[in-house]
Amino acid sequence: MLQSGRIGLSLPLTAAFVCVCAAAIGAMPPQGPGGRALAIEDYYRIRSVGSPSISPNGKWVLYTVQTRIEEDNSTRSEAYLVQSDGSSAPRRLQHDGKAVTAARFNEEGWLQYSSGGLWKIDPEKPDAAPVKAESLPSGSVPSPDGKWIASTKDKPLPKPAPDSLSDFERRHQQRFKGAIFDWKDFQRDGQPFPAPDQRARPAAQVVITPAGSSEARTLTDLDLRPAGLTWHPDGKLLAFLADSHWRDELSYERTDLWTVSIDGRVTRLTDDLYTYGDLDFSPDGRYLSCIRSYGTDMIIREKLNHGGSQDIFIREVNGSKPVNLTADWDLDPGSTRWSPDSRYIYFTAGIGGESHLFRVSVPGAKVEQVTKGARRISGPAIDRGFRTIAYSVGSHEAPAEIYAANIDGTKERRLTNVHADILAEIAFSNAERLRWKSYDGTQIEGWLMFPYGYEARKGPYPLIVMSHGGPHSATGYSFDFKKQFFAANGYFVFDTNFRSSTGYGDAFKWATWGAWGKKDGEDVMSGIDMVLQRYPIDPKRVGHTGHSYGGFMTNWLITQYPDRFAAAITGAGISNWISDYGTADIYRTKETEFFGTPWDQEARDRMIRQSPLSFAGNVKTPTLFIHGEVDQRVPYEEGEQMYFALKRRGVPARMIQYAGQPHGISGHWNNVHRMLNELWWWNRYLKDTRAVDQAF
């Protein structure tokens, strides 16, 4: 999300504040062949640097550094402060010798944080004693004139009727061990089973409270759950998002635009099957902006063969027709921020394997790219005067660091060098950006990471092909420890932005609609053909892997191209679309991209045709299956079905089930265990030397 220096007083702060100086930032050490290879133990040395925010005056940048702790499987998070011009070393923020949490800049430019209470300190005076701070309740939004505090409040639920059970019935009720539910969305990945009935929640009211008072005034009392409250600059009007169909469990969620005046006049602005988000008023008060995308019910009812576009819209507050500012721009805008003069809306977007800051003129609708370069920027924060931006920069060859630049992207400077010691010690592998034509002529983009110590004469090398999840996401310029780890152990690592990836336009993103695995699978295979021709890679030692949609792609490709892969690793991959429907927490993909449900014959036939299990008789590839025990996005039984099919046919297969883990298998111990076992599998089937005898 684009962040501002105008942050409300909602952050916790503590006492006795200390700034601990970090090492001075030097030049990035050169990466040369003299460095050693990355080792699995280095996993705990690589830190995550991110979450930049910037002070209202643009002088200070706040960011976090997260460190993995092997001893207890935890992550330590620390906040740092650095000047945006890079003129001083970063300072670690501590309070009474302890790390602070939830550090942010408040609207006055003070640094506010939590450590046993709420505290704030002037960043210009790091040695001054911190003072107690006050914070508004979570979700509170002060009006621009400071007169009102807006928030939402749940309406009280009626008291349940007393039960009329007999003592005998009550005893058996109390002895029951299990779950009873009667709502449709009873599962949600990563939540206890059954997931709460979201439609049984109480309605909520929009309320405003005069500053300095506790007497709230109710503005809306409808059967809605308002969200995304934002004030008009004149302090007399609020806009919000709400779904009037939220209690209908047969409808997909779609949020509409609403406004309410401070005297309680509610106006519904949209009711058109689109879904809206990211509301904001222009600083001059003329426009209300939002991001609009296609609602799922619209896609299903109109039997569309695509998911539509995502665009930035503005509408004049006085009621003119909405204007699509990005109608002629074929990418997906992220969260938005108005410039102070109301002439531009700034936003982030993925463009191929890169991610950058963009802006669009208002009302001219001219889109311009602000930041450039072969990298991904994340979390761009902008100061109040729109003079300075701060962001993290990702690349293949090094972990992310924090940068700052002028608002137009010029005079960029690196503010941190957290990994200087590691970069001086380890020779990370380089990745080459590749473009090629798929079998039908469509241009595809991907990246090939070279083995540690690569020399062409030492080939041919083995190749690991990785497919990303989603499928509507993208791989690109970001540091990936696992890819680097495989490369450090002598493998080429190849990943592609096959069709259905984001960042290449709507036609590319929706090209696999109704045929998952077909065109995207051809994109991957054509990429393999290309790298086999150009680089010293052994065609008999190629493996494929991926997680989630990448797991499906693995299952699919080993059934469709049974002679091309010497090994495979499937992470949380679909094998049977029929059984997945109703057992997974996302069923909309079947009803949209498969054009129906299993009881619709055409859709059912399509699901069967696109299920890897239907072609399991073709598989020859030794396959390792990895799955979370309580995965409700791709249920564990999806991996189990494919595993059993291979074992039943005598194809080498192995299953690793991670106890208590949902779809995104997490935890440092699990991550390391998984990488060790995956490397063991690759070495066993892709290396031309004797494999290790024991898995981990």
C-alpha cells in the first residue's frame, strides 16, 4: 500500500527510548567467483528488510529488519530509522534496551511506537526522553478539520433464546466432540475448522464522535458492514464500501460505493455487479477515486470467457458520470494515492517480472511510469509534500534493501546495506532474463539462474524448472533463497511467466480460461526447449516443481510430457478438479474459469479433462509430494490421490505431510526441512553421481 506521512495516532509506543547505531553504509561489495557457495545454514543469516514509511517532512525513513531464529523457530523484528538523504547510518530503535513494535510516524511527524505502552519521540532528538502518546481505536478516521472521529460499530446481536433441553439431552450435548454447521463457507485456509459463518455477523453502523468527546452519533443504521471509511476534505461527507448482498450466501461478495453526510443522508453510488475498493477523495474535494474490477457474479451470469480488467475510476462528487483513467492502460493498478495538487493519482503495478511506481493524470488519463529498472520495488512510501519516496528494491542476486529517490524517480540512493557481510562472503548466482516464442508464437518471459561456479565446459548441467502459483501472479526480480540454494548445489534454475501470469495485459492474463495447463504448459515446455538449445544442460536431467498452481502444473506436465522429466516435486498441487470442488475454500475458480459446477455436464467434462489424475497412467517421473495436513485451499487429499496413483503403478513416489500446516507451509524449521528433502530428491534423480543415501 502506498503510505503517507499523514498517519493517525493509532500506534503503540513505550518508554526510555534508545537509538543504536548500525554499521555505516559502504559500497555494495562486488560479486565475484571468489565467494563461497550458499549453504543451507545461511538461511538463518538472510534477513528480510522492508515495510518502509516516511516522515511527513520527507527527512526520515522508518523500516523493519526481520531475523529468523533457529533456536525457537521464531522471527525477531526490529525497527530502524535512517535519514532519507542517506547522510547518516541507520539507528535501531529500542526502548529500555528492548525492541519496539508497531513503529510509525504520526501526523505531527513524531515517531510513535509500542513497548509496554504507547510512546512517541521527536526523530530529530533521539536522545530525548520519550513521552506518553495517545492512540485512537483501531479503524478510527479523523476528519481533515479535526472536528470528528469516524468509525464503525457492530450492532448488538439479540440474546439467544434459553434452551429447552432436558437434563438427559443437555448431558449428551455436552459430551459431543465434533462440529455442527449449516453454512456454505465452512472452511477457510489457515483458520480453525469450521470457519465462522461470516454472514451471521452483526450489521455495523457508521458513527462519528466529536473530537474530545465520547458521545457518538450514528450516521447509518442499515443491514450493511461498512468498511474503507474516507473523509471528504470539507469534513462534511464520508465515503465507504459495503456489500448489500452480504447475507445471501449464494451471492459472491461485491462491494459498492456509498456516501453519508454528517447529518445522516446516505447515498448509494453503485449497484452494477462490479466490485469497488481503494476509496479516496481528491485533496481539492472535486473527485472520489476508486479501483473497479469485475464481480464474480457478473462473470458467471454473463458467461464471460475472461475475468475483466481492473481500473482506476474517478467520479465528480457533484454527481457526474465515472471516468476510467486507465481504460487505455492494460495492466493492474495497485493501491492509490492522490498528489497534493489533485493533478495525479500515484499507484504501483507489476509490469512483467518488474514492479514499479506509476502515476495517471486527472482528468487527462495519461499513465506514466515513475520508477524504472530491472527490479521490483515494494511498499513505496511518499512524504506529505510529494518530494521524496522510499521503497525496498528486490533483485535475483541479493536480498532486498531500502532506497529513496525524488518523487520523479531521480537521484536514487541506497539507504541500507544490511547484507554487506553476506555479499562479501557468498557468491550468489546470477539470473539471465530470457524471452522466447511459445509454440503458437506468443512471446513469453522467464529467468534462468546459473549454477554456482558455472563454466560451460563443465556441462552438461541438470536443470530444475519452477512454476509459480496463482496462476494470476508473476515471478520476477526478487531474492529467493530456495532458487539460490539449488543453484549453489550445481543446478540451473529456470522459471517462467507463462500465460495467466499478471503484468502482461488482460489478454495474456486470461488466455488459459477454460483450459488450465494447455497454453501455460506449452509456454513452460517451449521455454525448456529454448534453454536446452542455448545452454549446456542435459535433457535427460530435467526436473519440474512448484507450489499451489505450480503444484498443479507439475502434476499436469508429468502426465502430458511423461518422457521429458527425470524428477518432479509437487507442492500442494491439484490432481482432481471434481473432488476439489466443495472441499476447497475457493470454488469460484471452477465456476468461472471452468465455466460451471460438477453437476453441469460441460463443466464436469472440462474438469475431468484438466485433472492430472485422469492421465496418471502416463506418468513415469519419480515424484515427491509435499502437502500441509490441514490445507483447505488445496486439500491434502489432492496430493494423496496423485501419490497413490503413482505408487499403485510402481512409479517412485514419496509423500511429506507437514503436521498442522495450511496451504502456505510455514515455519523456519519446516522451510529448512523441506529444502533439504527437495535437494535430496533432485540429487537422487538428477545428479549423475551417486545420491546421498538418507533423506532428512
